[in-house]
Amino acid sequence: MSIFSFNDNINIDDKNMDDNNNAKLLEYYLECKNHYNAIERNLDVIMYHYYCLKEKDYGAYVANVKEDSFIQWNVFKEHKKDVLNNKKICNAKINELCHHVYDTDTIDIDPDKSCTIVFCTICGNTK
Ligand SMILES: [Zn+2]
């Protein structure tokens, strides 16, 4: 069962939907994606610290810390699964809703190297 509830039941194939609704839905899913990215980054930090605690061995009399850390690590692992699933839903909806407008940009990797990326100026999707 999912810990987070996420509404992905919006029917974007509705023929009565106008461009304004389309744009609002796209905005909604882009904002959701940004929040899920931030949640994922923070969960990674929290999971790292619980992982460190659960891997520490200070002997039997601090075993509770280790066990509690293991339980919490698993709880956050489940949270992360839900977040990744919700991000996948957001990306699928964004791809359906966005009329991609691609542009190219050159990014410096180091002083001698650069690479060219192709990205959508609306949703940030890369090719
Ligand atoms: Zn796009």
C-alpha cells in the first residue's frame, strides 16, 4: 500500500479540455515533480544517516539504536519507493501534456571539455 496518495486519475484525453486546462495540468505536474525531487533528495540524506547508525556496532547495550535505525531506514526506503513511483506518474503526464519545444545548450564539463544537450524549454525534458 502506498504511503503517499497521489491523484493520477485526471483524464487528460478529455476532448472538452481546452488549452488553458492543459496548461494548468502541466503546471500542476511540473510543480509536483519539483516537490518530489526535493523530497527524494531529503529522503536520501535521512536514509544515509539511518544507514550509518544501523551499520554501527557499539555492542549489545546500544542494540536498540541499531534496531530502531534499521526499522526507520526501512520506513524511509518505502517512502522513497512511493516518491519514485509518483515521479514516474508525473513524468508520464508531463510527456502527454507538454507540446515540447526543444532547444540546445552547451555545458562545460571541465575547462577543456563541453557537451551539447537538447532540452525542452517548457518542461526541461532532455533528448
Ligand atoms: Zn516539454
